[in-house]
Amino acid sequence: MGSQNRELLKVWALRLSIATTIMVVLLSVLNEVKIFDIILRAVISFGGMYLLMAGTLSLFERTAIPKPEEDSQTDSTPSCGGNIDFSVGDDEPINAPGPDLRTAGQIDRDLSLELPGSERQAEIVRRMGWE
């Protein structure tokens, strides 16, 4: 992300934090809160909002796909999302086997083949406590 865009986002984070602080102060004044409490609420609301937005911007910059240079050739294997796995703690790609399409939604694979007999149904009812 270019430095001009980054500065623009910082300015908007500052503006939104100030707007939030103004709303908190106005609501505090309407509720007749003491002046010390109003100042404390204003500082906490501004700091919390600004840190939240700056942290979100920083996280986005660290995990976003880098913008390719115009004069360089693009790679045949793009690294889409390579950084996000690391940022949430996943070191290796997940290669989990997909679900068996024959038994979609079934917990017991035997139930997908045929309905259970009366003895099996009675056992299921007993385990569920219906008797």
C-alpha cells in the first residue's frame, strides 16, 4: 500500500475517533456526568477507537497480498493468503480430507446405507432415554 493511501487511512481513523469522542462527550453531558468523568470517557473512547482502527490497518497491511510492480513479471504461483495463515498461527496448509458425499449430514455411516432394524431402533430409543 502506498504511503499516500496509508496517510489517508490514518487521517480517516483520526476523524472517526474524534467523531466517536464527540458523541461520547455529548451523551455524557446530556446524562449530567461530572466533568472529570467526561474527560476520562473522552480519553478512553478516543484512545480505544484510534488504537482499534490503527491495529486493524496494521493487520491488514501485514496480511494483504503485495501489489505487483508494473514493470516486473508476475509469478506463475501467486502467494494468495500466505501471510494470513501465519498470522493466526497455522504454519502448514490444511490438507483435511473432504466429507464423503454419499453420507452428507449423516453421523452414523451405517444409517446412510439402510434403515436400522427394530432391535437397533429400540437400542437408539433406550440410549436417548425415551423408553
